[in-house]
Amino acid sequence: MHDEDYGHFINEIKRKTNIDLSLYKEAQMKRRLSSLYEKKGFKNFKDFFTALNRDDKLFHEFLDRMTINVSEFYRNAKRWEVIENKVIPQLLSKNKQLKIWSAACSTGEEPYTLAMILSNHIPLSSISILATDIDTNAIARAKLGVYHERSLKEVPERIKQKYFTMEDQHFKVSSELKKAVTFKQQNLLADPFDKQFDLIVCRNVLIYFTDDAKNHLYQKFSDALKKDGFFFVGSTEQIFNPSQFNLETEDTFIYRKK
């Protein structure tokens, strides 16, 4: 596997999708993608890219492999308890109409979890959550709102009964819950962010970026928050120098904008 071959592939993918693979850890990304193309019978990145251009199914599989769509509802449930019992009451004490963003939302489990948690405090009809991801295939799946049972293992039983119906061994999200979430495509590194968010959730994606890209994103997220807004990251993504980004630690993996 030649570096030149991968370098050309990076350039072609950026031209086709505006995704910049050079911002991801190279060894990790190369290994992930080469195992995919070898499985599909290709010998190099050049042949793989030619096939991606011709085959939508393969292109979506590439996006899946690149973006690691592994998610579940209420992932790391103890952290969600802090969001529900500590963060949301603080936010609602100041403002009943919250501006919330689930960044890199993958196939939708995270923003739907946010909507379900919020609905314990305010009517579902008054909830509006922005959910973004780079992968249009993941967004299409999120909008469909159909999930395997394993994705729901942390969902409290009463919530499961309230917001899901079972269809052919899968669980479908209710139309009321779907209305609370707006899905859009977004490239976190390249696209501008909206401002004045009360809560931003971005979990289990920053670990795939270089330190420089990570720091760039921490600053962008901080700038997008209101004063006293909260930023919730994944369980392997602790920010070791939050004050550098005008943030302070509120709880484990949860930061407040100063």
C-alpha cells in the first residue's frame, strides 16, 4: 500500500465529498479503509475510488466505515442522568425554549435520546433539536427512525413503551419524537457553526481527529455556545485544558462556557 496511492485517494475524496481524510489519524483511517477495499476484492486505493464513483451502495459502505456509525440510545447512561437531573434543570430555570445541537449525530440515537430526556421536563411539542452529521446515509437512516433491539438496551421501559413501536424485530421511533429533531448534513471541520446554543452534544467522534483538528473544533464549539451553555463530550474525550477554550468543567465530560 503506497503512501502516494493513499494521498491521491485523499485528494479525490475531498473533491467528491468535501471530506478531508488528512485530518483523521492516518494509520487508523488507512487500516480501516484498506480492510474494506480488500474485502471487496480491490488491490489499491485507486481502483477502490473508481468503484466508489460507480457504485452508490459501495460509496455508502465507505462512508459508514469512515464515520464509525456505532451508537445506541442513552449510551453511558450515568452521564445522561447528569444531563437530565443537573444540566437541563439549570438551563430551563433561565429559558424555557432551549437551543440544542447534537453534532456528529450518526444514525440519530443521540438526538432522539436528548428529546426523550427533555420531554420529562417540558412538552415534546415545544422541543426542537438540531442534529447534524457528515454522512447523508446515516442521516437518512436517522430520519427513518428504525433501530435494532440492541440499540435500545439502556432505554427505560416506560420511555420505550411511550416512544417506540415494534415492527418485525425492530423498534420504530414515534412520529411525535421525530418532529422534535431536525437533521442536516454538516462537515464539522469545514462548515460554519450556528451560534447561541444552550447545549451542544458531540460524543465519540473527536477521538478520530488529530490534536490540531480537535483543538480547532473545541474552539468552534465554545464560540457556538451561549455564556453558561454546556458542552457534552464522549467518555474518551476529556478536555484537559478547558480554560484554553473559555470552558470550565461542570461534571465528568460536561463543560460550561464561561
